[in-house]
Amino acid sequence: MQRLQVADTQLAVLDQGQGVPVLLVHGFPLDHSMWKYQIEHLVASFRVIAPDLRGLGQSPAAAEVVPMERFADDLALLLDALGVQEPAVYVGLSMGGYIAWEMLRRHRERLRAVVLCDTKAQADTPEAAQGRRQMAETILRQGMGPLDAAMREKLWAARSTTRCEEDVEAVHRVIRGTDPRGAAAALRGMAQRSDATELLPTIGLPTLVLCGQQDVLSPVEQMEQMARAIPGGARFAAVPEAGHMAPLENPREVNAHLEQFLHCLEQTA
Ligand code: MLT
């Protein structure tokens, strides 16, 4: 990992390999390590860029709220700092998908294609937004324990906690090790994010939509509907034996879909 000055902060980022840049944007409250199997796999043929978003992982926290727009602007500046000039393939999971909408709104010229994993286009309901703001207060007072417990119930397919126990525990170590100020700022940012449903018909880039078959946070039917709303038909695949963390729970299947999508892009370049 290297640290780069980006706007008013420093971001930790892994930058490995050569070729078309593939930007891997993690979910909440995680870090780049959730992509470990994709990094391992893609680095032979692509330039893989996997940052820790501000306030998460090894990137320091500062602000009280980090809107999705701020995360997106950070990523565009990060690409500048890394000297990436050609458009990148953006791969985002969950909150990484919410940030994708802002990349499309604000920095579309930096993108060549989009992969949306286990995410949604809808904004929070008022109740969900309120729940996030309350959780932000809770973790600032009590530390990451309550959020870790809540995520444990929602992230995984039923059998993953035994089938890939080490990866599951590694994710929960990351969550418990997160600076509560960084997690609270991202929670508040997600609570105020805007709805992206109207953006879907305007994406205009090759798009792959992947969803863990047992994802309870962004269910298959909802993601399939999202894929259908993207003109020209985004490719859609449900990933078996996976919940919200499909890239970790079933890396073989996710990598196969990614590889096929990326190689098709290269052929059409
Ligand atoms: C994530 O994985 O990024 C979170 O589940 C997103 C969310 O809380 O909406």
C-alpha cells in the first residue's frame, strides 16, 4: 500500500499490475482487503487500483460527514495522483456502488465501464436514514461493536460463516478496527445520498451487475430490475452461495464474470 495526498487528506492505495486500469471500490465499513481474490486474479492482466476510502481502512478520518460526492471526487483525484489518464473500469460493491452514481454524475469521462456488485440505486427511506444517524451516534459513544454485530447478521449467506470462516472473521476484524469517526462520517454521508434511479437509463457505458443470490441488503430481484433499467441491457448475474459479500464468498464465480466482461471490453476497444 502506498499513501497519496488527495485533496485535504491522505489515501492508502494498492496499485499493482499493468494494462487497463481497474478501480476496485470497497463497501462500508470495509477496506481494500475485501477484494483480495479479485486483486490476486486480475493483477496478471490489468492495472488494479484498490484504495481505502477516506476514514476507512488505513485512510485517516477527519470530517463529520463524508457525502458520496466527496468520495467520488477523492477517487478522481486519486487517479490523477497515480497518473492514470485512460478511463478506468469502475468496480464498486454496495457503498462503492453508491459512489459509482456520483462518479457517473461528476467524473464520467474517467470511466470506461462499470461493474455494480451488491448495491442499489434507491436512496434511503427517512427511517433508514434516521437509523444510520442513530448508529453513527452509537458507535461514536460505544465503539464499533454494535455496528459489527449488526453487519454480522446481514453480510453473509447462510453457509458462508462456516464455509469461508477465515475470510468472514477477517472482514469483522476490519470492521472492529475501523475508526468510529470514519464510519460515522460515511453513515451520515449514505443517509443523505440522492436517489440514482433516474441515472440508470443514462449510464451509456458497458455495465455488469453482480449480486449474491442470498444478499438480503440488495436482493437479487431488486438488482435484476436495476440491470433491466440500464439501456442496452446490462449483463446481470446472480452469484450462487453468496450473500452481500459475493466477491469474498464466491470468488471463483465473481472472477469468472469479471474476467469475461473485461476481456470483452478489450476486444471491443
Ligand atoms: C455496504 O456494504 O457498503 C453497506 O451495506 C451499504 C449500506 O449500508 O447501505
